[in-house]
Amino acid sequence: MQSIGHWIDGKAVGGTSEATAPVTDPATGAVTGEVALANVADTRAAIDAATVAFATWRDASLTRRTQVLFRFRELLSERRTELAAVITAEHGKVAADALGEVTRGLEVVEFACGVPHLLKGGFTENASTDVDIYSIRQPLGPVAIITPFNFPAMVAMWFFPLAIGAGNTVVLKPSEKDPSAALWLARLWQEAGLPDGVFNVVQGDKVAVDELLDNPDVKAVSFVGSTPIAKYVYQRGTAAGKRVQALGGAKNHMVVLPDADLDLAADAAVNAGFGSAGERCMAISVVVAVGAVADDLVARISARAASIVTGDGATPGAEMGPLITRAHRDRVAEYIDAGETAGARVVLDGRTLTVDGAPNGFWLGPTILDEVTPTMSVYTDEIFGPVLSVVRVDTYAEAVALINANRYGNGTAIFTNDGGAGRRFQHEVEVGMVGINVAIPVPMAYFSFGGWKNSLFGDSHAHGTDGVHFFTRTKAVTTRWLDPSHGGVELGFPQNT
Ligand code: NAD
């Protein structure tokens, strides 16, 4: 049983709070650790360290900053399996999936290695006679990053490489359910040569989050989590005058048109629906079967899903791991009960799944509900588990209307061989990330990641140019090198000549 604390000013510290939360291995149900839950003083200690470090890190040359980023990239690349094992032990996702998470985070580190280019401003010569204007991007100060349990490494890496590359300092508040990946990353930063205090980790819950939102020394907040908390973070953070981007929950639909290749569509639905036990914000949770494809499509999806091997993520051969906690596992099972009671047809039932040798793991097998309607709770709510709902509609127009009426707008996909239909879909659908024959359309690091509607509060998406802009503020400088011809008193508003 390990004690999991904070990382402040380059040191592991236990903090002054008595409060703790248990950390479990979801595959066994065993409590493996106890994480400290920061009080206000602990959180302030991390903010203070970031504030002191900002004074020098903001002035570190771009050469110096990128040297540290390149070194961090090298170390992370070499040791990615080590981090993946840390993730599996507390989150439960299978080893290959955890490795995929680290690799997608690494992409953002690689993007941030080009930060000198990304920070370049503009220059206009002779905007007015003898007057030049240029713009520069400067860091904000200490920034907070608050992350969910489902990607304990990748989501933090959506933000901190660019934040640090741009000259900010960071306080990361990971999920209390899987807190160790953040500490692993903190040690790696130190090894890469990042000065102490530039990257800090404070473990905790609402108490720590509220201090990060209210403390005037924190200049910006990047949050990822469920919609109610995202909205709360956005409102409280902006009320305190901060820049906030708060990414929320999702209900991602995959439309299958009658002309689609049903085998490829079924493969994609299973991978996107049950990968990481459905605990991904880009998981497909609703398949929208258009026209006559439904029976055939459901049969192909269920045949594939029935053969998924569920087990301990650290065991070779396991394809899907457990859910994060027993309470969450039970909540997902209750949604399946409610769907069945409301009239959905349970085509594949994961509620009774057991795993040999692990009677106390938080198991729930792949589940498929057919004939789901938009009023059922299994449709309206984000379930965040291995449950695929199938909604049957007659036309493409009905499919798009269904998606556009949904309160979430994170990701969506259409499967078709009709290029015109794909193009029309990308134009008409009210969702931030769209896949055409791609079920999980997570953009690469040089594009930005983010949803619409209740899936994101704020103006900036994560990484890409949005990320660079979020973590910097611009200055426009107007210059003139004086000579006698510029003299004379003139009180009118300056005009260009
Ligand atoms: P969560 O909202 O419960 O927790 C997210 C963070 O907020 C954690 O660090 C947690 O400690 C903190 N928190 C929880 N309750 C709080 C409160 N009352 N006040 C202040 N802070 C609080 O989310 P989760 O269960 O960890 O993660 C799953 C959710 O995250 C899902 O809804 C999923 O869709 C969403 N998610 C979204 C994206 C995206 O890009 N849009 C990505 C990953 C996960």
C-alpha cells in the first residue's frame, strides 16, 4: 500500500492535509494506495512554487526551452511502456491501449518542440510613414490543468507541453482515482532538465480545484471532465477573471448509411464502442442505422463484440479491462437495466460477466442495446461504459437531425462509400470532431481537439494553434525611430500617413 502525495518545487511532498482517498486496482478490486487530498494550504504551496518559477522560466530562451522539451520527448519515448504500466495499474485499461494513450500524448510533446516557430509574431514595415508594427506572444504565468480519470497521462499532455514551451508554469491536478501517472511525468520533467517549480502536481478533489479557480496567481485553467463540472469550472474560473477552456462529456453517434461496407462498419463500431471499456470521451456510444441495414449491422456487431476477451489489462490477451470503480460499474449496469425496462432489446448482455481468478474486479462485459429511442436514459445520458445503443432511423436527414438535437457535440462519424453524403455530413452536423469512415476522429496534435455544445465551455480547443493561443497573450508594438521631421504638437487622434 503506497502513499501518493504531491510534487511541489521539484520534490515529492506529503502535504499538510489529513484527508486521503483510496486508489484501487480495478482488475482486482484491491486498494493499492492512498492518495493525499490537498487542502487550501497545500494547493497554495504548489501555486506559489509555480509563481516563483515563472519569474525565470518566462525569460528562458526558446533554445533552452526547446532543449528541455526535446529531452523530455526522448525520455518519454524510451520509457513509454513504463508509464503505460503505471496507467494500467490504476485505471485498468489494457497494456496496448495504455501505450496508445502515451503515444498520442507524445505527439503533443513533439508538436511543442516546434514552439519557436509557433510563437513567431507578425511584422509590418512602414505601416505609417517611418512606423513599423509587430506582434509578440508572451506567456500568461502559472496555469492550472485539471484532468479526468480516463486518460491520466494523455489529457494532461494535451496541455502542458505547449504551456511550458510557451514559457508558463504549471500546476497539474490529476484525477484522484489514478494519480500516479502525473507524478511519473513530473519526475521525467526533472530528469529532462526542467527547472524546479515549473511543473507541479497537486493531488486532490474539489477543495484543490476551487483554490486553483479562485487564486489570482493562477492565470488560466484547462479542464477536462464531465459536463456539470466543466460548466462549473468555466463559470467559477471566468468569474475570477481567468482564461478557461473546459472540455466536458460526450455522446458520440456513428451513422451507418445503407451503402456502407457493413463488415468494416461493424469492426469500427466495436473498436470505438468497447475500446477502453467505453471510458473514452471519443467512444462511440450510439450507432445510428439508416434504412434497411439495421438487422444485418446489429448481427455483425454483436458477433464481434461477443468474442471480446475481458480481463486484467496487465494480462497478455486481454482486450478490454474493468471499469474504474465498483460504483461506476454498478451505475452503468443500472443504465442497462433502465434501457431494458424502457423497451430496448438486449442483444448482448455484459451484466453477468465474470473473470476467472478475479472475483472482485469491476467487470462489465460488452453490451448491445437495439431499438433504443431518444427518450430512454440510456440514450440521453453519457453512460461511459461498454454499452453500444443502436437507434434505427429511415433516412440520412433523420440521422443528422438526431445528432444535432443532442446536447453533446464532441465527436461523430459517418460510414458510407458516397463521397457526397460524407461531404454533406461534415457540413451539416453540429459536432466539433467529425470522422468520415473514421470512428474515433481524434485530430493530430497540430490540429485542435474539442467539441461543441455541452462538450466544451470556452473558446479554445486543446493543442494545435488554439493551444498556442490559449497559453499566450499577444502584444502589438508600434515603433518609430525619431528624427526632426517627426516633431510638432498635434492633439488629434493619430492617423496613418
Ligand atoms: P469528473 O468531472 O468527475 O472529474 C474531472 C476532474 O474534476 C477531476 O480532476 C476531479 O477531481 C475534479 N472534480 C470532480 N468533481 C468536482 C467538483 N465537484 N468540483 C471541482 N472539481 C471536481 O470526470 P471523470 O469522471 O474523472 O472523467 C470522465 C468524464 O470526463 C466523462 O464525462 C468524459 O466524457 C469526460 N472527458 C471529456 C473529454 C473531452 O475531451 N471532452 C476527455 C476525457 C474525458
